[in-house]
Amino acid sequence: MSCTHTQREKNKIYVITLVNREKRQIVGYDIAFDKSRERIQKLVDSSPKADHYYSDAYSAYSEICYYGTHTALKNKSQTYTVEGVNSDLRHYIPPLRRKSKCFFRSIETARAVFKIFVFAFNKFALAKFLHPSLKSSFSLSCFL
């Protein structure tokens, strides 16, 4: 589980992601102006259940009720997959990377972009998981 944000003027937009480490798929996400405990709890409740949850040490994560065990870490030893997915998000979605030149004009636009991206990203991740010997023969754009 991770939060990243983009900024336009004074409005921060937080992207909260839940990632399946085995298949490297985004199993839940939310885009909002806050990263409150209630918002994160709602995301966890609406996502597939897991035996283990790993997060960084953001204080709200320790107040969430999880279906399995939760471990908050100060290092990246168990959050490397979600950090890699966040890197992909910044790579493919410019407003997450450049605050001054690219930005979402509305939160609705951000949500629409993420909906399309997550659909293609998850199909791409599943194809790589199911066909590891063929993973170099297709790219994310094949799934748009």
C-alpha cells in the first residue's frame, strides 16, 4: 500500500494504491484530496482480501483494520513491488512526474486516466505472469 501525490497550485491529489505482489497488479486504488484513515479503510474493505499487508510507516496505516496481518516498515524490504508500480505510474502518467508542466485540471480527469491505465496495466501484468517466456514480445501499449 502506498500514497503518492501530484500538485496543482495548492491542491494536492493523493493516489493510494494496493498492489498484489505475486502478479504485480493494482488491486485497489483511490484518488482524492486527502489520505485519511477513513478513506484508506474504505479502500482496504473494497479490495480483495490478503493474508499479509505491507506498508510504509505512514501513521494512518497502523489504524486500519486489515483482513490479514499488517506490517509497517521504515525501509523498502517488503514494499518494493508497490514502489515499482508507483515508478511505472510516474513513468506513464506525466502529471505524477512533472508538477510544473503537466497537471490534472480536475480530480475527475485524474480518475478517468487512472481507470484506463489500471485496466491496461493489469492486463499487461497478468500476461507477463501467465507467459513469462513471452514477456519481451509485448508492451503495455498492446493492452490499451
